Amino acid sequence: MQETRQPAPAADADASRDASIVAAARAGDRGAFARLHRRYERLVHGILLSRVRPDEADDLLQDVFVAALERLGTLAAVRTFGGWIAQIARHRAIDHLRRRRPTSEVPDDLAADRNDAASREAAEVLATLQTLPDAYRETLTLRLVEGMTGPEIAEQTGLTPGSVRVNLHRGMKLLRERLGQESSHG
């Protein structure tokens, strides 16, 4: 069972701060939007990375922030910027996957020249992580790839700290199981 998204009590002060930054950005303050970008960049990148290839996530990251800037006036509850931009990121990733053309894999002999064992292992872990249920996939990507702490994840996603802990614990267990299965089959 996945945990529901509820505001964390400690997030109130951050939501108020975000509201004033969003208001300034709506009024045309580019510096305010840059602050929002810095604050939520890892969140957005992690959400994208949990769904698409790393090179695609880097490209889509800017698309998400451009879309957010263009739609900032439509954000009804300025205190919910984090959840709002997270949803834009999820939709961008889904739209991108729907439009993506099939690609062929790089031959192993060429790939071996560019990749060492560590990067191949990281790619395997990321590919396996992308097969997990959404709640686990996102929280684990934010933790393991983006380096966010549990409280940071809770604050920016709107999940309670307890929900983040549960999702990380259950997600890690499932990730280990799946990686164990792949290594025993591979």
C-alpha cells in the first residue's frame, strides 16, 4: 500500500516562504523564479530520472521549468508550488515517453569503450529502479541519485516524514529483491 500525500507539519514555514517567492515571480521577479528553480531542481530531476533515461532527464528538466514559468499565473494555491511542479515533471516525462521513437542499442563493443563497470552497474540499478511502483521509484531516486534527505523529500513532495521513511524502506527492500533476481538470472 502506498502512503498518501499529506503536508508535513514542518513544511508550513517553507510553504509560506515559497508563497512569497511565487508571488514575487508572478510579479516578474526573475530572481525569485531562479530561487524556486534552485530549490526544486533536484526534486524535478529526480522525478524525471525515475521515469526516463538520464540524458533525457537533463533535457526535460529545463522544459519543466519553462512550462512552470509560463503557467505560474495558473497556480491556484501558491503554497503548493512543490507538488505542482512535481506534477508538471511527471506529465512531461509521460508525454515524452509517449512520443519517444524506438531507438536501437549501442553495440556492446562500442559501449564498452565508453562505459566502465561502475557506470554499467549504476545504469542497471537505475533501470531496475524505474520498474518500481511510483511512490518507491520517486522517493528512492530522490534519495539515492539526487542525494536528498528524508526530511527534504517530505518537505518538497508534501509527503509526511513517516510516509517517506516507509516508502524508502519498502522501496529499498523491493529494489534489493529485484537486483538480486536480475543478478541470479544474468
